[in-house]
Amino acid sequence: IPWETDSGSGCQSKTLVDHGAGRLLLRVLRLAPAAVIPGQMHPIMHAALVVAGSAVIGNETLGVWDLYYAPGGVEHKSVSFPEGATLLAVTMQ
């Protein structure tokens, strides 16, 4: 599965599951050092497992095997990746 690059965001992704499993969308995200995902609100839930690197949300640092969860309809804080990271991301479509 080839990596897809999101220009300007410092993020590459691979979609592992996007059909055949109900509403489940499963992707691997690779974030470059110093990448930032701005705070935003999604109508659906998002979750991500840190597989490599780290993520910083507010004053909390998530390391390998930590899980981030954002319920649908709730604004979440920006997430930064000072050293870069690889995430296994789950979304319900």
C-alpha cells in the first residue's frame, strides 16, 4: 500500500480498511518532526494509538502505546509531534 502525502501538513497516510467493515476507517499516519494537527471539531469520533514517536496535547505528552480519543461533536486541542510519530488511527465514518 503506497503512502499518500498531504501537501504542507507534514503527514503521510496509508489506508488499511475503508470498506467491508461497516463504518470503520483504519489508517496509518506518519507525521514529520514538528508537524501540528490544529484543534478542530469532527462530527464523528477519532482515536489514534501512538506506535512510534510521541504526541503532545496541551500539557500532556503521549508516548508509544498511548491512545488518544476524541468523541464526535467535541472540539479537541491541537496535537503536535515534536519528534515526529507514527499513529494507527481509527475513525467511524
